[in-house]
Amino acid sequence: MREAMARAEVGDEQSGSDPTTNALCARVADLLGMEAGVFMPSGTMCNLAAILVQTRAGDEIIVDDQSHIYNTEAAGAAAIGGVSVRALPTRNGLYTPEQAEAAIRAPQRTAPRSALISVEQTTSFSGGSIWDLAAMRRIRDIARARGLKAHIDGARLLNAVAATGIPARTYAEGFDSAWIDLSKGLGCPVGAVLCGSHDFVTEAWRWKYRLGGAMRQSGVLAAAGLYALDHHIDQLAEDNANAGRLGAALAGTPGLAFEPEAGQSNILSFSVAGLGVPAAAFADACLAQGVRVRALGSEQIRATTHLDVDRAGIARAAAVIRAEAERIAAERG
């Protein structure tokens, strides 16, 4: 990948003359079945630009209460766009079409205008749950019928593709905007590509400038994305399988609790509430033994598999996590 970056043919992204960046955007737009794409430094900027293009100050967007937009994007929609966020309660990041329908406000002078609804495929903080295609399409159709835009936060969309065999363009069909991340399972150092209609991308470019995301010789970064699309797609199925292997290896560990559908993709979440210790303390103890997991709140732990963790690494991670849980359980008697 670094060799591809070093060899990249570059130009000026801002004038539309960087051939490698242009090729990446066209490749991802085709992957998603959309007209055009724009290369962004991050997925957070993709979400924010999509919101800013498709809403106006005072509008409301609809997401799930565990979504990346709601929890870890520094309230960009509100701070920059003046947009409020309506977060639907979920157990696993998957709200129902009925919840979506009920959340859309009837037009009235005293309420915000419902303007956009977002689906996160796969879910980030809900154990990598995978949206059912039929549910996504029902939500898309509800949005369209009620005059809202429909957006896909596709940071890990390709993990869903690997798990289900459903093409990315099938998931994205009929949505107004969608993006994929290059720095998650694809293993690039930076970047994401936001896609939509030609008109949408023209406006997204305007926000890219405003937000400080416009670059010059970005082909050096885009080359990594093209390399990953050529060489790392098949790895995503193994990443998903490794999350399943980790879950299987940890099954029955004292004090750990898993959701029934845990390990659908490359994220495994579990609760350490049964151990009686804060999740952050458990994560720190694992890190001290060379295994990095993430604490989500006071009880949840998230483990994410990727191309840098092989089956031997999974076995070692499972051994460390299990041993730490057993140690704590024994100490607390």
C-alpha cells in the first residue's frame, strides 16, 4: 500500500485534476451505484457534509441513540449546521420502520422540520449489528414519502456486504447519500468517500472547502484506497469470522455477558457488569497485557477485528480477556 502511495500519479484535487483521487471517487460511486463521489479526510466529515447539504438550520435529523453521529461527532450537526438530532432508543442500534415513521414530525410552526434520517450499516457501538435490507428499504421509502432525505453511514458497510453477500449498491439503492470508510476494515491510513447525485456532490464539495477538508495532491492518500479496494476486500470476511471466533472462545467466561446476535460482523461487544468493575478498568488491564479493547460507558467492552489481527492474535486476545475476567471473578469471590 505504501508503495502504491509513493507511485501515485497526482494533480490538484481542488481543480479536479488529481487523476488518482478522481479514479477513487469514480470507483466508490460505482460500488454504491451512485452518480458521483467526493474524497473526504474522515467519515465524520462525510456525515457532517451530508447533513449540511440536505438540511437547513432549525431542522431535525433522525438517528439511533447509539449512532456515531449522535455520540462521537462532537455535536457537529448542531454546532455547525444548527440542526437538532432526534435519537431513537434501540437495544442494538437497529430502530424499526415503525419507530422511524412515528419520529417524523407533522409540519407545524412550533416544531423543527424533520429533514433527514440516517441508517448506520453496520452499527458501531451496538456490536456490529447488520441492518436487514428490507428494513432499510422500508425506512428509505418512508423517508421519501414524507419528504425526508435518506442517508447511509457506511463506515463498515463493506463488512455487511462480506457477511450477507448483498452488494453495496443494493444496500445504497434509492438513498440520497452514502459513504464508505477507507481507514476501517480496508486498512488505509486516512480517508472516506461520500457519494450521491452530481448535484449533491457539488454541494458536498462546497462544505468540504468550508470545513477545511479540501486538499491538493490528495492522490497520495487516494492511492491507498484504490489499493485496498483491489487487495483487502476479501479480508473483510475473515475479519467477520475472527469476531465470531473471539466470541466463541469467550463463551461461558465468568462475568461476561453477550447479546444473542453478538459477532455478526467484525465487532464483538460484551458487558463486564457481572464482574463488578468499570469497563475502563477492565480495558486498561487487558491493554497492560498487550490486548487493546475499548470501553463503552461503564459496563460495555468493544473488540474490533481487522486485517492486522490474525487467528493467532485472536487466540491470544481471547486468552488474555478470559484470564483477566477469571482473575477478577476469583478476587471478588
